[in-house]
Amino acid sequence: MITMARLNGVWTLLWMTLPGLGGAMDGSSSRSINPHQKKCSIFIAPSSLKNSAGYGVYSTRDIDQGQAILSGPPQTPDGPSLPVINPDATLENDPELQLVSNHWNQVFGHYWWGRGVPDHTSYEAESVMDFQITFGALPNHHCVLSSLDYESPKEDAYDDTLANRYKDPGAGAFSYHKGRIFAATQPVKAGQELFLSYGYCDREEELRQQEYLQWQQQRQQSPRLEVTKMVEPPQLWHPQWATNIPMQVDFDAAEWAVMQQWKKNNSASNGNALLDYDDIDHPRIVKERLTSHARAFLPKTWEELQRIMQQVEEESATILKLQNANVGTSKEQQYEDSISIRIKSDVLQRRLAREYGTTARTPEWIEQNGLCIEHLVPGPSTLPQAGQGAIAQHTLSKGEIIVPVPLLHVSDKRVLNMTDSDGHFTDWQQLLVNYCFSHDESSLMLCPTTNAILINHCSERMKNCPTFDGKPNAAYQWAGENWDPRTQIWLNKTIDELAQQQERLLALEIVATQDIQPGDEVFMDYGPEWEAAWRHHMQHWKSPPIISDTEKTDNDDSIPSAAKDSAYFSVSEANRNDTVPLPQLVSNSIREEKDHPHIFTACLYWPTKLDHDPVFHNTQGVDFDAMDDIELVNRYGDNGSFYRGDYSQQGDGSYWPCSVLFQENNTHSEEGDGEIQYLVRISQHHLHNSQPWDENELPRFLYHYPRASIRYFGEWSVSHYSPPADAGKLDFCGLTSLPFLFSLLQSNLTRATFF
């Protein structure tokens, strides 16, 4: 029997940050690290949720409402997010592999994002999942105790300046997507677990889950030849694990029952008398919903109830005071009363959830039983053109664990293969492959969920380590039994046994091999095999064809200087130039649209009742050639000046493909800020229902449209998926089909040895 620990050959790693990658980095070693942050305060440790065997994310410091969770420099994002093309969209012509893909979906479905995906990620392909590591993957879900919110970085959320696709051989080999910035939605006390709502808080949708499970069972029992003929699955709203957790309706019912008990017994002194919730005259709807989930959060005695209600009053009063509620007219008093009721309701539900659904932790317990996950933050690498690196923000001693590395398993890595437009498999692979551990003779792949993926390669062989002794300052080892005992158990299991499991089972540790100071970049040795593969790639790589002379920008002063170095300019540079739109993408005609090889225009847009105007339904007798431009705009256009918003806070599908047609003459925004306005044409967004004007092939014009709401995005299959022009066999990230394997993990991985 071949087990995980007995696999023959050499374990290898496909890593994001390859030497020689990236854009114009200055190589400076200075780092903007918070001088007051001397100690780690964000940990993973056994979850406080009762009946949970997994891990949770904790804070050992108080965090104010609105304050960033990461204690690094302001606006420090989490590690990079990785766009993953929906495997169902690429494997539909292989029913057998589609079934294997179902398992992969179930494992990663606990961690990647299907909602809340920013537009610069959703535009990577027609159907994209977002694998956001660390705070996007590790916090547990909770409907009431959720204390995390997020936004995209305000600048360069998508940063393709890290590599020039016409100059750098590694362009597209790593994610250009910066991670989200996570902040607290409510005050967090030291010792509390940080929760993130996944959106699964409506028990009414469980019926759809049951329908899906029935469909999935039918699908698995059907002959393979019939799989592709089966009907589409019902909409899956909840993953299977979400069917057995308390939902919002349970906390609503528990709150109502508690308040009824409080009103009934408030005048009496019942001491330790047991409370009888069945004795309350419940409305039918509440009584039916007072399920076992809801009853689990009910105080058992009058003494418990009295203590909880006193805590609720004190916490609610503090919150109201912080919000500076004013008392004045009767309307203001009514408004304050409504706020007070809402606050008390929220506070009571959170108190019940913590009291009866979690186990209290102290900062000391967390530090003893957990591992720090904020030692590393993203930052420009000290290696020339190496893109982002792993920057230490705390002092780390030799032998100390720098970062834990929980691993998600892909039992059959063929599911990461891509297909062409005809559904045939190619040698291309998902970008995720470049971030995962693998073995050249095994189907298994293991993918990290923390900032370990930021660690760059250096070695004594290449003589490129910018450390004091010219050696890498970190190494790897399997997770110790002290924090992840299941790793040692599963190392002796077969891959087939692993494939039957849907939860995380294995983990690594990244360990310091020398003392590391705040601001130092952390490096590991990827191994000689990787270096040989990289040299081969460098020797055989050729630049793709340059775009035509008519598309060059050398004579255009509005284009950033980097664009004049070659025919290439980045999406990031286009968005930084927020004064005027790119001239190459302004058609100066309402009857023409400009295309670009790797950039397209999108406009902030949401459908309104105007999209259903009768004019968009009537196509009888419409003759565009007979209409002049003014008539066309008057017929199919509306005022677009109200489409405004901060990109970093927009949700899924907020920016629709559009064309900038004209700069309007002598028109400025109503806000009086001098912003020039434009005439734009909106196109259908692939994530939204088709609008009447799209179905009837009619134009959708907006005039007085603000420049601030126009953004640029990378064309599909360009940023991470466009191969070198000369490649005969290609992989998904734009490199030759060499697997970029290197000797990281020996067949029996043991503890690192320090010298």
C-alpha cells in the first residue's frame, strides 16, 4: 500500500513567485512596517464553537469597530486572491472527470468565494470562483457573531504592473489580484473568535439543498453515458454543512422567547427556578420555529436570564452612547427608540450566541494553543522583478514557526486542466496550480490557505539570497501534533482514502532557519529541479507579437510613461490615469466601438425601470440609418450622472462592459467639481439577466456620465492565461509546459535541520 508518507520520488511545489518575474520594482529593501506592532495578535487555534473540531481565527487585542484586522501598515490587504475558473465550465465534456470535480468543489467550496467577487476577478472568465487566502478562507461562518467586513484595496486592486507581457517571461504566472482588506464590523474584545458570514443564514432555502442532494444522488447512480443528458441541477443555495447550523431564524425565535420570559418573570424573583418556554403563549409562526437549534440558545434558569439581560442593557447603553443618539422632538425620540430596540435586539442575539454557542477563550489560552497568522504581510519583493514577497512584521527567532500552512487537497489534479472552445483538453492548467504542492508521479495536489504562498525562492546555488549569510531564511516541515494531530494520522492514509474526505486534513509549517527582523523578506529554496526548469524556460521564451503601429501610444502625452517603453501598458496604469479615458478606447462616434488587445472599458451600472421602457421592446420600423446621432441618443439614452460609487466597496457585477463614445462639450458634473462628463454605451453583463435592449439588439446610451465611474479591466484569457507566442505546449499561466517542479518535500518529509 502506497501511503502519503511513502510516496516514491520527490515531492515538488508549484509556487507563485518565480525568480525573474514581475514588473519594474526598485529592489529597495526598506519596508513600511508599523513600529508599534511588536507582537502578533491574530492567531488560529481550536474554534470556540461548541461541537466543532476545526480551527478558528482569534484576536488577542481589542479591535475597534471599523479598525483593520491586520495590524500592519494602513490599507494592508490580505494575501493575494486567486481566480479559479469554475471547473464545471471546463470539464462538461468529460462526465467521469466531472464526477471527480464534484469532490474538488466540495473541498474548496468551504473556502473559496462564489459571492462578493470583485469585478476585476469575475472578468477573468465567464464563471469564476475567488480563492481568497487567510481571512477569506480561515474564519468560521456565523450568522449573528460575524464581525468581519471587507473591501477591495482602493488603489491597484488588480496590479498587472508586476509583469510586462511583452518583456517578462513569467508574465501571468502569478495572481495580479490583491487580497481584500478586512475590518471589524463591531468592537472585538481580546480573546474573541473572529467570524465571517458566508451568507448562509436562511433556513427556508434548505428545501433547495435537499432537492440538490437528490439530484446529485440520481446523477451518481446514472450510467456515465447518460450523465450529459440529465437535466440541470436545482439551484444550490446552501452547502451540505450549512444544513445543520443555527440560522438567523433560530436566533430570532430564541430572542422572542427570551423576551417573553423576561416580561413574564421580571417582577418576580425566581432564583434558580427552571424556565418553561413551552408555557409561553407563542404565536404559531414562532412556536413552529422554536426548534432544537433555537432552544440551544435559551437560558435555563431565571438567574441566567437576569444576568444576560443586565449585560445586554449595559452593552446596549455603551453602543447608544458611542452613536451619540440625540433626544429632542417626538419624532427624534421615536427614531432613537427604534434604534435602541434594534441595538438591543442585536446585542441580545449576540449574547445568547456567545453564552450558549461558544466556549470562552483568553488571550493567554490562544497564545498557548494557537499559531500566529500575521507574521507575514504582502509587500514588494527585494528580488528584482519578483513581484510581491512575504515581508515579516515581527521579530522571529531561529526555529520559530513563521506561518502555519493548512492544506486543501485535490485528489485528482486533472480537474485543474483546461479545455479549448471545443471542449477538448489542452496542456493548459488553472493558475491555482502555481500555488500548490504536488508530486510528479501522483494525482494528489495540496494547496495552502495562508500567506505562505507569498514566499519567494532564493538559493546558494543562484547566489541571489538578499539575507545576511546569502542563504534562505525559512524551511518547511509537516505540522506537529501539538497543533494539528490529524496531519500525522493522514500521512499514513492512501490517496483514495483522502479523496473520500471533504474537510481539511493535512498541514505544513514554515519555520525560520535564522533570526528574522521586522521588514525582512522571507525566502525558501525551491530546489535545483525548479531552477533548471526556469533556466530552460528563459532560454526558449519569446515575446508575443507587438500590437500594430496604429495602436501604439508613443505620441500620446496622456498615456503613462511605462506605455511608451513598448506597445504595452497595463490595466493598473490605465486606472491610475483618472483624468481622461484612454484615447485608444474613445471612439468619437456613437456608431463605432473601439477594441484593444488586452484592455476593455467598463462602467458602473445597475438596471432601473428605465431599462424596461417600451422603446427597448419596440423594434418595428426602426431604421438606424435614417436617424441622426442626436435622434438616436434621445431615443435610447438617459441621464447617467447619478451612477457614482467607490469601486472598492462595489459588489458582484457592478461594472458593466461599456464603450466611451464622446467627451461632452462644455458639460460638467452637477456636483460642481469640474469633472468632465461623457457619452457612453452600456453592454450586457454576463452575470446579470439579459436586459430588453440587449435581447432586441438596441443601444443603451448614458449621457452626462462621470469619468470617475469608468474603469478598465483585462480581457478574458489575457492577464494570466495568454501563452508565449512560440510555445508548442503551453500551460495555463503563460509558461511553457514544463511543470516548474522543484525538490521541496522529500518522500518522507521530516523536521527541518538547523545549522
